[in-house]
Amino acid sequence: MDAALWVYHFSVITFIANLIRIPYNASIIAYEQMDFFAYLSLLEVILKLVIVYLLWISPWDKLIVYALMYTLVTLLITVLYKFYCNHHFDITHYKFIWDKDLFKKLFSFSGWSLFGSLANLGASQGLNILVNIFYGVTVNAAMGIASQVSGAVTQFFSNFQTAFSPQIVKDYAAGEYEKLNKLIFSSAKFSFYLMFVISLPLILEMDKILDIWLVEVPQYTAIFTDLILVFMMLEALSGPLWMFVQATGRIRSYQILMSLLIVLNLPIVYIVLKIGYPVYWVWIVRILVDLLVIIARCIYIKLKFNFPSEKFVYMVFLPVLLVAVLATPLPLIAKEVLPGYWVGIIGTILISIVGSSVVIYFAGMNSYEKNFIRSGIIAKFKKK
């Protein structure tokens, strides 16, 4: 109980620090200072790895030490954000103002954003509660482990999409809709490809990877993780679409519609589990509902903002589907034929990554995207 209380108090401090960090983080993204964003993210990851080592050698209660060290890292990163922003941007210096119209716009936008966030939170945590009711805490532990794996993978594409967000806002504000559409199409495809290259080898070798990591793997962990990774690939694909809606600032009806669809997860999952379907159907339902949400999102932005949704399907959905179909068989065969435990894992992962990358370049990109990749690589070499 003492350790739990300490962890709770440190968690509150961490939450407050993260809350204070939001405007600084937003400023860095708005001004597109992505190098600092990347370096600080890397520092944060390294410090968290140091925490793991300190836990190993610490003679004190490890739960309390972990919570304390995690809070200190969060505070340090927040302070670095503040110093950098105050030094580089005038807008991050505090001053007291009273602007009723501005506050009204801010609270309206943030309120409807919060509405959407609560729907997502209710869906994810509500599903955990339903799983706990029908199958108990053991299966919930498997869900938690699966979420950890997918969360680590998701961090890659979420940071990648963060870099595109300011440009989407700028292009919309400037009325450069053709450039905006091209950016949305490319960022959606690249986000999916990034997620796919990482996820495919994990999905193929999930049993072995979990066995190495956990030794004693809770039942359903592997299939949960595989399904969550598929779900996150769909989320990566549709991310630029909701960034586009955010850029317009007109989100009330959008958030209401999307939230209602997302909350559909709860009654559908309840019925599925009540009928007696296996517990992994929880994530099959989430994937199917997410497909429905993506379709509804495309229809909504087509009707509301005249977004070329048909072109999005043709230029994004079809190429990524083709890549998934073409890139999967070779590593699947490698998984079956490669001999030995470690040779099988390493060989399958390497073949999957290389094979997927080749298929993505030749079958999944148009000439504009290939030129973008080539020019980026050439620019990197010239710098060296």
C-alpha cells in the first residue's frame, strides 16, 4: 500500500508536467523544429533505459524508485522544452490576457477534441472491463502486454506523422488544396509502409519473440498483439485524414459522428462475448469498426470539405493493399523453411524487412514519391 501511494503521487506530478509541456511541444511542431523534437525524444528514451539499469542495482523498493525516476525524467524533459522554447520563440513567454472570443474558440475546439478522446478512451478501457468480466484478469494481462508491444511500434509512425501535421495546416490555411491532397496521400501511404515494415516480421515471429521476452507467456498474448498491430496499421493509414479535419478547425459534427461510431465497439463486443465467441474477437470487432470509421471519415470529408475521397481510395488504399499482398508470401515461406530457432527468427525478420522495402518502392510508390525518397537519400549523402 505504501508503494502504491508513492506511485500514485508521483503519477500525478508526471501528469501535471506532461500537461505543462503541451504548449511547448505544440510550438516546436508548429515551427517545425523537428531536429530538436527528435533529439529530445531520443534523450528521453535513453534516460528511461537508464532507469531500467538503476532498478537493477537499486537496494530500495523498486516500484517507488521506478515512479520517482520516471517523474524526474519527465520533469527534466519538460524543463528542457521550456528553456528551448523561451529562447527561440516569443509566443511561449507567459503574459496574462483576457480575450473572450479567443477563449470561446479555444474551449470549443478543445472541448470537442476532448469529446473524441473520451470516446477512444471509453472504447479501449471499456473493452478491458468487458474482457475482465467475461474472462478474468489473466486474459487482461495478455491484453496489457499486447498493448505494450503495439504502443512501442506505434511510437514510430506517430512521431513520423507529427512531422507532417504543421505542413497540412499551412497548406490548408494557404488554400493550396492540390498540394495539400498530395501531402495527405503520401503521408498516409508512408505511415502505413513504416508500420507495415516493422509489424510484418513481428506478426510472423510473435510467438518466438514473446517467448524470448517473457518466458512465461499468458494465453492469447500473441494473437492479441498480431490483431492490435493490424488495427494500428489501419490507424496509421487514416491519421492524415483526421489531421486534415483538425486543420479546418470545424470539428464539432465530425467528433460527434466519429465518437458515436467508435463507441459502437462496446455493445458489439458485449454481444459477441455473450454469444460465446473467443476473446480475441474483441480485436477483430475493433478492426471491423475501425474500417467502418475510416469509410465514414472519407465520406464525411468528401461531403463537408470536398476532399477527393475516391482519389484517396485509388491512390492510397489500393497501393497499400497491393504491397501487403505481394510482400507477405516470401517471409511467410522463409518462416517455414529456415532451419534452427535463431536462424529462423533472424532470417525471417531480415527477409521480411528487405522484401517489404523492395515491394514498397517498386509496387507501392508513384514517380513523385520515388523522387522524394531518392532526393532525400542523395541529400543525406551530400551532407556527409
